[in-house]
Amino acid sequence: MAKDSALIKMDTMKHFHASDLFKIDDIEHFHSNDLEALLHKILQYVRHITNSDAGTIYLAEDDYLKFHIFQNDSLPYETILDLQESLKDLRYQIKKDTGTIAVESFIQSKVISVFDIYQNKKYDFKSSKEFDKNFSYKTKSILTAPLVNFYTNSSIGVLQLINKKAENGQYIAYTEQDKEFISLSSYLITQSILNTKNSIEKLELLNKELEKKVIERTKKLKDTQKKLIEQANRDPMTNLYNRRYFNEIIKSLLLIAKRTSQLFSLIIIDIDDFKNVNDTYGHSVGDRVINDLADIFRNTVRNSDISVRFGGEEFVIILPNTHLKEAEIIAKKLKDIVENNTIILKDGSRIKFTISLGVSQIQQDDESVETVLHKADEALYQAKNSGKNKIVIKS
């Protein structure tokens, strides 16, 4: 499981709510001096996100995958406690061609999913079937993922999820989003486990050079996580902030406006007759227009201003600590630069375009994101309907 693939596939995580993802601070949240307690927290968390009925965690010891934790919401608590004791000696030898899904996932370092263990012929589910028989349970789907050490790219164990449920309670197959979530999360789950297994006393015995490497690698992990979060907040084509980020930041600005009386302005921008550009020159030229406009924003607005691609040919610029008069000056500057800008295509063709702008202000009495956007939208609507290439101010 290459580290680069985790970065590439970050966009697939849009199917999950942002709070569902592990963050750097969650490592401390899951940190525990009791390894068993930590594993229970991790398994409970992942089962909740994937809506799994049961799950197991195995950790590698010598040449075996050794059982550590089992959870199952369908069984009584007393039964689970008894099972924890009876399964503590369960282990699988780590070697090729065992037919055991946990071992294969560990060796191949990849997520493996099976929808129906009773129909699958590739893996040996003998222990699962015996369990079903002994406890009147029905194992259906299984998702098994290696727990990968980010620094060494090696696996320390396996996390196994059992029986994904739909909202109506029926068992369903694990999705590609489930696989991507587990794949990405495995790095931070593993780091939490390693942090717990390494006692403070042992860490103090490490020499300074090792401590330096740990600090450097921890910084690398944090930097990587920041990059992942940054990517989730960016529009992939223009690299401007996206609507998701806008919704988060505007809520903070509303709170600041209420508490400090500090004023913020907003410019909402729409490319005039953008459909005609696409229809006449094609979508690749339309993309060029959008990217050129994004570059104008980057080169024109202040460092403190926040440029957002709101969707399609619509953009928003947030102007912190800015009154309407100042916002109007910035809006006029943008309009004039765009109006005088010329795009030269490969065949020598020249394209000019204009923008319409609506300017509003975030006030203390604004109650929601919708209130702020409504004022700016009304101003933009007036600008578009009064001939385009216009600026309309709405306080």
C-alpha cells in the first residue's frame, strides 16, 4: 500500500463528512496506556463510520497474526467478555497461500472485501462458520485491511470489519468509499497503536539522533495531513478555495462580526455570457477563461483576502476587516483588469470577457451564511440585469 496512493485518492473522501476523518489531534484522543482500551476505541470508531455490526483486530507478533480485540453488537455483553478470553490464543501463521483473508490482506498489504463468505471460494472462512454455528450468528460481508506504518510502509496487524448494515438493517456489501476510508485511516490508527505500545520510559532511552528522526518524521506526517486537508478545501482546477471551505470560514466571520463589531465585505462574481464561450470555443477554452480569472484574483486582491470558486463560473472573494467603500474599490479594480484582459489562443485567436460583481457587507445582525449570500446574490442579479460588466453595492 503505497503512501502516494493515499494522497492521490483523497478526493474520494468527499463522500464522507469531514468529521469522519482522523485528524492529527485524534491520535492524542485515541492514545492510551492500555493497549486493549485503545484498540476497543479504534474498532468502535471505525465500525460506527462504516456501520458495521462486528469487528476484530489482529496484531503481528513474531510470524503470527494474533487476536487482540473482538466486538459484536448482536451478542450479549457477557458473551463478548467470554469470547475475549477464549479467543486470546487465536493466531494465524503469516505465510503465503493459507487461504485466510486476514493473512492475505496482511501479506499483500491491501484492503480485501468479500460480500458473502458462504458463496466465496477463494478464502477459508472455517473459523467464521464455526462461530456462526456456535452462537447462532450469520456472518455475511467482511472487509479486512492492513494496519500500515506510515514511516516504514510495513504492516503491524489487520483490522477486520464484519456485516455492513444499511439503514433498514439489511446486510449490504462494503463500498469503495469504505475501502478508501479504511486505507487512509490505517496510517493514523497504526500510529496511535505504536504510540501506546512504546512506553514513556522506553522513549526516554532512545538516543538523541533517534529522537531527531522521530520529530522529523512526525512533522512529515503532520505536514502530509495538512496537505490532505488543504486539498479537500481547494478547487482542483483553479486551486482557489472551494465552497466547502467558504461555508466553514464564513461561519467564523459571522461570529467575529457579532463579538467584535468588525465588518467584513463580500464580492460575488459571475463571468458574463460564459455559456457562449463554451458553445463557441469549447470547454477547454472555457476552462482557460476560468483559470485566467483565478490568476487575476491571485495577482490583484490582498494577501488577507480569500478567493473562492463557488461553482462553475461563479466566484466569491471574502474581504476581512473591509468596509463597503474599500470593497467597491477592489471590485472596480478587478472589473477593469478583466475588461482590459485578452486571452490569446494557440491559433492566434483573441478572446475578451467581462464579469458582473455584487458587493455586500457582513453585519453584526446577519444570522446565517444564507443571509450574507442573499444580499450579495441580489446585488449580482441587479448587475447582470442592468447590462452586465457592472458593479452593484448592497449594504
